[in-house]
Amino acid sequence: MALIRGRINPMNVLGLRRLKHIPPHFAKMTSRNIEKIDLIDSWIYTRLDGRYCIKKSYILDSNKKLTETVEIGMEDPKELSMLGLGCPFLQ
């Protein structure tokens, strides 16, 4: 259960939930909304349960320009789907 439902996640207490890098087995998505990283992090922290990582990254767009993006990785692919469907801060 998530923090918004009144249950504390033990990984939050121990500081093990948010990772600094995305492991290869995590499900990943990218977003171009780099201004709202803190809001996305807060949404994940309060509404989801699994381990996650949010980091800035760079990709080449269709015009071969380097573009700054946000890469989000979640350990549970179901939670990544919930993030994509429910988070109002993603584009």
C-alpha cells in the first residue's frame, strides 16, 4: 500500500527505494517534461510502492538534435503503467 493510503513503506524509511541509476531489469520510460521532476518524484513517492529511479538523460530527436529528457525506471512494470496513466505531470 502506498503512503497516501496511510501505510509507511519500509524501503522509504531505510532510504532504499529511490535509486541513483536504472538497473537493466527495470521497466523504463522517457518524458520531455524536465521542469517537473520534483512533482513526478513526489507523485511516485506517495502513490506507488516499488523501487524507482528518476534521472536526466539525453537523446537524439528526429532532427538529430541533442534533447534533454527525464528517464524514469520502475522495478514493477505495473507501477510504470500506473505512472503513465495517473500522473498529471507527464506529457
